Amino acid sequence: MIGVRLKEIRKEKKMTLKELAEGAGVSISFLSQVERGKSSVTLESLRKISEVLGVNPSTFFPSNNEPMSEPSFHYKDLTQQVPNPDFHPILVTLPANQSDGQPFSHSGHEFVYVIEGTLTLQIETKMIELQQGESWFFSASETHYWYNHTDQTIRFLVVSSR
């Protein structure tokens, strides 16, 4: 789903794989694999790709607002397909013992609210454990990522501003 849509948008924008890869800070081979459905894309990569393409990340989510699944995460876009919102809410489900991914940064601010479970949030070199009902607000220009170091699935809300 994501790969097909990514290729469509890239072609519409008359952008080469090389141009998109350089702008998003990913490899050409990675983008090619995503477009062919051979590799999954993380939320941070999708955000960077979206910025280079000049589209809202929700463009890659199913229009019927069904959750989108990747091997590591389950995302549910909560923008209700509003075009170019000032902030972007996403419901994330993170399976047990999920610690893949690299910290990243982007423009704007980010708000994280834990609905269920214990989330480990990394901001720069600081590791913060958030329990159910706890939240954190920070500048998204700081490198950050989230992990599940528990044996239970966790659900949390991420709201990113531009």
C-alpha cells in the first residue's frame, strides 16, 4: 500500500529515486524496496519522505481510516483526511519487546500520551519511561525515538506539529 502510493506521488512530482533518497536521508535501494513492497518503512522515514515530497504523512494511510500495519508498528491516522493540518495525530500500537529503529528529528513539536503500557521515550541521550496516562511534550528538533522494553503491547498517541 505505502510503496504503491509512494511511487505514484514521486512520479507525479517528477522526482527520481535518487533525488528523493538524498532529500530524505535514506538510500536509493531502500526506497526502491519500499516502492516494490519488499521493505517496510518506519514512521521517521515516512515523515522525512513526506516532507521531501511536500505531502502530509496521512497521504500514505488508508482512506477508510483503517489501521496501517508495518512489521514493527501499527499506525492509525487520526486526521480524518483533513488536508494539510497544522498538527498530525497518530495512534501507535507497539508490540512487546520492540526496540528497533534509530532516533530521528524533524521540525515542529511532538506530544506523546501513553494509553496503555509502559513506553520508553528517548530524547537525545535521555531515556524517559512513561506509564499509562503519562505524557511528554518536546521539540521535535531533538533526536528522539520510542521503544517497548516490556513483554506487553503498548498503545500511545503521537501528535506532531509542523
